[in-house]
Amino acid sequence: MMQINSPVSVVQSLPEVEVKTMPQIEVKTMPHTEVSVTNWKAVQTVTQQPTEIYGRNDVVLNGSTQRIDANPKRQGLILQADEGNQGEIVIQSFLRVPAGAVVEFPASNAVTVEGIAGDVLHIGERV
């Protein structure tokens, strides 16, 4: 790399160049053109609706399989196992809810509930 330590003199300069502006163009006879896109995939639109939560009657377990009825308008259930329960409550044959726990369960279909007789499940419904 070369370093310059003294002043530099210009020995040659280029001739002047004249710069002109472009003339203005005005288009008055442009035909009306309509463009449409035909290869877009359909887009699903969703309207936002407020969510409401309702308390339902508690389920007092009887030792056999019980059922929470279906509701096609329901977005989900909020399930709370009572703190005084003696064991887990089993929802839909797979989800175990220990005493005092709260679970959101996204289902509009009928839901089965099992547990020890006397245990209680508190239910909220989100619609």
C-alpha cells in the first residue's frame, strides 16, 4: 500500500461536460386497463367474536364414567379438580387432573369424566 506524504498536483484535467435535463413527457391517451389476478389461492377470512365464559354445574363423581354433554358452540372447557379430592380425575380416558389443578380442554364434543366417588369437578365453558 502506498502512502502520500506530500501535496499532490493535478497535471491534466478533463474537458467540461454539458448536462442537460430531459424534456417533460405527458401522457394523455393511455387506454383504461383493468388487471386481475386469477392464480391466487382462496383466503379464509375469520370474524372475531367475543369469548364468553359460563360456569356449569359441578360434577360430583360417582365412581363410574360420567359425561359432560356436547355443545357445538363451545370452544372449550375450563376444568378444575376440587382441592379436597381424594384422587385424580381422568378426562376423556387420558388426561389426569390432580386435586386443585386447573386444565383448559379445547372440545365441543361430549367429554367423559372418571374418578373416585365423592370427588368434585368444577366446570367452566368457553363459547
